[in-house]
Amino acid sequence: MVLARVVGTVVSTSKVPQLQGIRFLLLERLDAATMKGTGDQVVAMDSVGAGPGEVVFYVSGSSSRLTPATEGRPSDATITAIVDEVELNGKAVYRKDAL
Amino acid sequence: MVLARVVGTVVSTSKVPQLQGIRFLLLERLDAATMKGTGDQVVAMDSVGAGPGEVVFYVSGSSSRLTPATEGRPSDATITAIVDEVELNGKAVYRKDAL
Amino acid sequence: MVLARVVGTVVSTSKVPQLQGIRFLLLERLDAATMKGTGDQVVAMDSVGAGPGEVVFYVSGSSSRLTPATEGRPSDATITAIVDEVELNGKAVYRKDAL
Amino acid sequence: MVLARVVGTVVSTSKVPQLQGIRFLLLERLDAATMKGTGDQVVAMDSVGAGPGEVVFYVSGSSSRLTPATEGRPSDATITAIVDEVELNGKAVYRKDAL
Amino acid sequence: MVLARVVGTVVSTSKVPQLQGIRFLLLERLDAATMKGTGDQVVAMDSVGAGPGEVVFYVSGSSSRLTPATEGRPSDATITAIVDEVELNGKAVYRKDAL
């Protein structure tokens, strides 16, 4: 899985039927050492109700279909968790409630 | 999924039988911060009737076979949506009707 | 799928049984803007009878097993089409018969 | 599989149900020539009880669901081994008990 | 598949049960133009009895489980062939018996 921040949304009306009702969030990968974005972006299906600015992790590949919201849908990236805390080398480098 | 622009087409007559009747579009990945191409290209199967210059997103991996147009076909990249709007950090950085 | 040129061959006698009878071609990825190689190489199974110097595209991942020649074989890259023409931004940047 | 060091942990309470009870470790890839981190990070499910600072390898893709701890769970990276020794070009470049 | 050289071994005693009895080799990717390593490393399961210094190719993804030695095991990289010869642009750039 990969740490990322929700930086935006993507809206589409012309899409394959299996994408109906799905929220598409734009994510930017994070470097845990700085908790800053790396510039790498991905469009992910949301399965946890993540909101703008939140730190999440997403899963890639066939596992991105293994959530209640994405089963049977053509996803290659699904947010599976909103992150509460990241600890790096024994230090908390991110705490959600400290935002 | 990955944001990309339709920049061209690829035509082939000598191909495996499962590719008959499929349109192959050449895509260039987009950086949402600028909505400009990154230079990275992929050949994708089209499942939504995307046209030249349109902003789309495509799905990779086994999910690229999970659309009505690509089921059972050897795809690793399928366009699943034509993008109407991209919002980044609270601002609309792309609107289809504004083109 | 990815545009590439056939730049060589790879021969092996000590291999797993499922690779018997398969031709392995060495491919170099192409940048469609110049139709020159990017230096990135991959060894692909051939399912279309591609020859040296030809422009092809190959499929990666589990879809590389979805061709008559590669079904059930441990492939992660299979050539599925010999390319006749590539059009980029409205111009033909490659035509097979123009070689 | 990829050599990596356990550099941290990731905690989440808002997550998809299949992630309940899983430990998420933050890994940094290692260059075996120096056994130093490359800066590339991944969040992995732990299936072997790895601890901070340990050298492990993890598996990606659908195989990351093929362990007793991760079966049926949406993982794309699972630690499957704690590494005892790495030999490179005939020399031991890492020994766990030598730490 | 990817050309690589066997540059080392990885030993583990604490691992998931499906890894028992598997040899883990450290590979470095090769650039066929020079037959030198690129610095990119991967830990692969061996299914062909490859030895130190040998040139091989390995398969990634779900196909890495499609060999007699790796069936049902959590692999994402398996050596499936020891390479005898690599021809690039009409010239033999590597011959095993010429070593």
C-alpha cells in the first residue's frame, strides 16, 4: 500500500457502467520522511469516505477490487484506510488529530 | 487509475484474434497540477468512445478486462471514463466544457 | 499496452517446461514522438510472428497469458500486435509500409 | 520480492473491514550493495512478526494475499520473510546476528 | 520477462510456511546493450537451478506462480530460464559458453 494525501476529485459522466456511484479522488503520494507530496498522482476509488487533505493509504492491483464498495468494479487503486498516525524511526511524523 | 489525454491512435492488422474490433488509442499521462503531458505514453483499449484531445482516465492490470468492451481480451490498459472536471486543492484545474 | 521495437532475440535451453516452443524476443520501448527507443528493454513472448526491426505493442500482466500461443504459460509480456500505423496529434509518425 | 527495512508503523481506525487486526509496517527499500535505504517506501501487511529495524523481504501483487495472515484481504505488499543473511558477489553483506 | 544476472543469495528462517524449501536468489537487471547491471535488484524464486553469475530471465506478477517449483507460493518474481544467448541488432552480445 502507499501513503498519499487526498488533493482533489475527478468527475466523469461518460464512463463504463461499473463506475456508476463511485467517488473518484485524486491522490498525491507522500514521502513519510517529510509528509510532503512527491508529485506522483493517482486517481483512486474511495471505499472509506476520505475527504480533502486527509492522509490515506491505497491498495493497487487486483486487491483494489476486494472492498465492499469496489467488488467487481474495474479499479486499480482503492483507498482502504484513513491514516491516524505514521511513526518513522520511533517518532510520530504524522498524527491526524494534531492537524 | 491515471489521468491522461488522447494524443493519437495505433492501427494493426496482424494481431491476436481477441483484439479484433478494438480501437487502440495512444494516451499521454497528465500532471493534474498543470494539466500538461508528462511524456509517458500508453496504448489503451477504448471502452467509452473517447476522441482525440479528450482527457480520460484509464485502468491498468486485470481490471482493464472488466468492461463490456474488453471482457476476455488481453488488455493491460483500458479507458474507462471521459473526464468532465478535475479539481485540485479546491480549484477546478480542468473542465471539459471550458475547452 | 506499450509500443516497442523488436531489437533482438533471447535463447534458452534450461527453462521451465511451460516455455518449450516459445520464441523470446527482446523489445525496446519506443517514444511515439520520435519513434526512437527509450533504452528500456523487455523480453516478450511472441504470439504474432513479429520479426527483427518491426514495431509492435505488447501486453503486460495476467493478460499476457490470454493469447492462443501463451495460454497457461508463465508470461508477463506478450507481443499481441504488429503495428501498421501510429498517428500522433493528427500526423502519421509511423507507417509500416513506408519503411 | 524486494529487500527492505522496517522503518515505521502506520495506524488506522477508519478502514475497510478486511483490514481489521492487521499490522501495517512502513518499509524502505534497500540497496543490497550498501544495505542502505533507497528512499522508496511502501506500507506492507506483516505476516511474520517483523519488528523495527529488521531486514525483510516483501511480496507484491496478488501473491501478497497468499499467506495465512492476508488471505482474502486487500493487500498489494506483504512481508513474507525476515532476512537472516544476504550474500552479494560471494560476500556476506548482511547478517542478522551481526547487528 | 527481464534479463538479469544472479548476483547473490538471500537466506531466511522466519518466513511464511509456503516459502519452505525455496531458494531465493538476488538478481540485478541487465542492460542488453552492454550486458552490465543497471543497479536494480530483485529477490527471485529459483525454478531452474540457476547459479552465481549466470544470466537468466525472470517473470513477474501472477505468472511467477506458474512453474512446478512455485505453484501456490507467494512469489512475484521467479527465474524461469537460464539464458544461452542474447542477440541484439543482429549481433550476439552474450553467449553462455563464451564466458
